[in-house]
Amino acid sequence: MRDREIWAVEWRGEARDGELVLLDQRLLPAEEVHLTYLGAREVAEAIRDMVVRGAPAIGVTAAYAMVLASREARRGADSRAQRLEHLSAARAALAATRPTAVNLFWALERMWRRAQSDDSPEAMLELARALHAEDVDGNRRMAALGAARIDSGMGVLTHCNAGALATGGVGTALGVIARAHADGKQIHVYVDETRPRLQGARLTAWELSRLGVPYTLVCDSAAASLMKHGRIQLCVTGADRIAANGDAANKIGTYSVAVNAHHHRIPFHVAAPLSTFDAAIPDGDHIPIEERDPSEIHAWGDERTCPEDARIYNPAFDVTPASLITSIFTDAGEIAPVGRDEVHRLLASRDTRREQAVPAS
Ligand code: MRU
């Protein structure tokens, strides 16, 4: 199922004896270690600990975890009701890991519906693979769409990691950038290091190095000044959840990139598949924002960087209002301008497309 060399999640083998393999992203770029999972609860832990991260990759991983759960259910339970009970508990454990990434809930919902009609590991794996393939294909479409907006000579800023490591395929925002480069455009990428987990420095820079795309790593706080000095002509980021009006949640700091881009009249784009849209949420104020452990902020390695009694607030995401987003590149077309009606129009075509692309669940 992988699209190319860099990949975050892979299912190896068949339904009854296969295993889920994740690249441990906590160790990048120093070490490339792959971890093998055979149990759904261990996968839930891996998602919470950010062995795997990035909304679409989390969704694909959770789908495979439900395959593992369906296998566990066969071993421990006699009746179908007991098996569904086991699956329901696995689904709840997975759902409790990362509250903002809506792809997680999207994938779990699809897998749960499949289990209602056929909870065999074979049927569950068929759907998980289809969801993974859907992400791979969608990434390619989005990349082509977004790359058309990038011209030779541009400086392009991105925040966090929305590349192959964050999805099942080539990535969303970074897929767009990689495609522009592969098309022969002379671009230079500015990578926000992305405090506090450094997804930009550790992951995006690693991917761009591997792809041979010229880039410069900057502190998050350098972006405004780079814009002022004419080094950036376009910004593109991913999203973890997009509300019905187009407000988009993404890694903390994305909002300030958008505000700065607006001030400097620089286009700010979002790249995200339809599985990242949450039509049930009217606007960004309703998006649940994950708050992570203070330990991500109060230390640098083993060294404490603030007084012992410092109060810490560590929201993992912020919301960029639709009014600051120039357009959204999706796997079903570009949304521009970004607003409730435009989002609604695109989502209206979603069910037909999805049923065509993925076996019914
Ligand atoms: O906390 P993370 O690393 O899971 O956050 C990831 C992001 O914010 C990404 O930009 C988003 O999930 C889109 S990934 C294609």
C-alpha cells in the first residue's frame, strides 16, 4: 500500500496472521526504528504517545487496529454479541487517544459500520486497506491540485509535518510541495521547527532532505520577519479538522502563520482530504482542542527550562478562521473562497465519491 519510500504505517501479511508496522516517529531523525503491533490497545498507546501522528496517518492506523481487534475478538469470544462488545471497547480505547484529529473518528466509524455487517478479520482488513488506498489516491490528487498554485522562484512556508509521515500516502501540504519540486519548479521551502514537539525540525526537514527539496529550517517566531523581507510567497499547511464553515484546526502556531500571511498579503492555503472535514461542527469554536502533557514544554531533553512552579498550558492545536484561508486543496477539488456554502457544495458530492472508491460498509 505504500506510495513510496517514506511511510508511516503498513499492514504486513493477511488478516489472520498479519501485523501492523509503524515507523517510530518519536525517534526521527536520529533513528529509523519500526515497531510491530499485534494488539489494538497497544496501537492506541502508540497513537497517544505519537509513535504515529498526523491526522490521516492516525485514521489509517486506527483502521488497522480494528482489524487486530476483530482477530482478538475471535479468540476470546464465542458469540457475535461478545465479539462486537470487544470491538466496541477497542473502538472506545482508540477514540480516546487524540481528540482533534477527526480522521481518527472517521476511520473508526467506517470500521464499526463494517463490523455490524461482517466482523471477520478478512472483511475488516479489506475495508482498512481500502481506506488506506483512498488516502494514497487522495494525496496524489491534492498534490497535483496544489502544485499548480506554486510557481518557480517561490519561497513556500509550511508548519508542522503534513508529509508522508502524517498520512497513508505522499502527504497533504508536503505532498503539494514535493509535487511542485518533482514538476521541476525551483522552489525553496521554509520549515517552521514547530514547538513543542518539533515535527517541522525532526520530520518535515527529514522528509525534504530525503526528497532533495531545498529548504531552510527556521524558528516558528522567524516567520513574520521572513515574510516582511520578501522570502515567502505562499504558505501551505495541513489540517486536523475542518468545520462546516471552513475554519481549520491544525498544529499550534498555524493560526499565527495565517495572521502573519494575511498582514503581508501572502496566500495561505490548507491541504486536507475530505476525511478531515467535520460537517457536524458548525465552526472552529466547536472543534475539541487536545491539551498535552506539560512535560512537552518544561524541559529540553533532561534539562528543565523553567521554574519548577511554572504553570504550563500546552494546547496541541489552534484554529485558523476561514477568512484567513485563501483556499483548501482537497482530494475532490479546491475550495475557494473558503466559506460555509463552498464547503457544503464539496461535501455534498462526498458520499457518492466515497461509495465509488471504497467497498460498502
Ligand atoms: O500532533 P500531530 O503531529 O499529530 O499534528 C499533526 C498536524 O498538525 C498536521 O499538520 C495535520 O495532522 C495534518 S497531517 C496531513
